[in-house]
Amino acid sequence: MGADAGSDVSFSATSTNSTRTKDIEITNLGNQELVISEVTVSGPEFSISSDLADSALSFNEEAVVTLSFTPESEGNYQGQLQVESNASNQATFTLELIGEGFADGAIIPISDARQVEFGTRVTVAGRVTVANEFGGPAHIQDNTAAIAVYWPELHSAAQFGDSVIVTEPVTEFNPVDGPDGDFLLQIAEHNGDDDITFEIIDTESNKVEPKLVTIEEMNSGIMKPS
């Protein structure tokens, strides 16, 4: 990714003692030769795996710095990436780093669960929008996003509108060979990890009503207000 100086680089919610990475591209757009003298990162949870110190980039040449975020405990974290160079427009280039760690068993927004690496165990809560009407998977949603849950015991026990809490790995239903992330994202057994639990909360059923949108609105991400 590219970023303007002073902007934020945000890491999605990351389980404790696991690592999430982002690649930052550094491109020489103004110097005949851009000499990078130092690259530093502050914040103990953030690190770089690409040391570009004392390197030089010709005009239009680019290099990549790999940032890592490894939270040791639950909470919000901040750090900073700083690049020192002979750039004619900005000798000191900084980016603000932001990350969030969550502990195993802590309920996180479904939108965050959809960003974790496959195999990461998550706990999410939401309303059932599909139970066993299609023979699985079930679908749940909160006020941030929705996700499929493939677990037959949940399909048969839950009803449309139930409030549930689910703990299990994030993976995908991939019926054919292809790159990860191209098929249905779901919470389900992953590489033998079938330690899956769920709880149906004893509360009043709330059946989520679908919102009518056009195909154009759906493709653009713009939805009509309720």
C-alpha cells in the first residue's frame, strides 16, 4: 500500500500473540537518487522485517517495507514508522500506526472477524438471519457485517431472529481449487480445528428485515437510508 506522510496505517483486530503484516511501498518520485539513511518503528507491538537503511533508489524505483503488528494482550495500540532520507520535499517521512488486539474468547465485531487470517479463532455475536432453511450454513449479522456459520448443531438449534454467540475458526467454503478469499467466507472447522461452541441467548427474537436496494447501489456500496 502507498500512504501520504502523517496518515494512519490501521491493522485489523488481531488475536493476541499472533501477527498481522502490511507492506508499505516507498517510491522515489522527486530525487535523481533517493538515499534512505534510517527506517525506525516505535511501539513494542510494531516491527519492520525489511531494513532499507543505507539503501538508494533511482528515480521511479520503489522498495517495500513490511510492517508487523503482534499484540501481546488485549487493547488498542499506537506506534509510528519513520523514514529518514535525502528527499527534496520531505527528509523525514512518518506514518502513524494503529492496531487492536483481542484475547481468545473476547467478542469482536463481525466486520473485524472477516479480516482475520484463516484459522484464527474468533468469538462473534449477532442475530440469526438464516437458520436451517437451506440446510446450512447459517448466517448471522451484527451492526457491522454478516458472516456464514457452518455447524450443523447450530443450524438445527437456532431459529431466524435468535441472538447467538459463536466461537470457532474463520475459514471459507472453497468448492474448487483457487486462491484463498475467492469463495464464501465462513466460520467453520479449519484444518482439524473443530472446537466449535455456540450459545443461544435467552432474549426476545428480533427478525432482521431485509433492505430493498438496487443492483447499482449494492455494487457501489451505497445503501438507501432506513
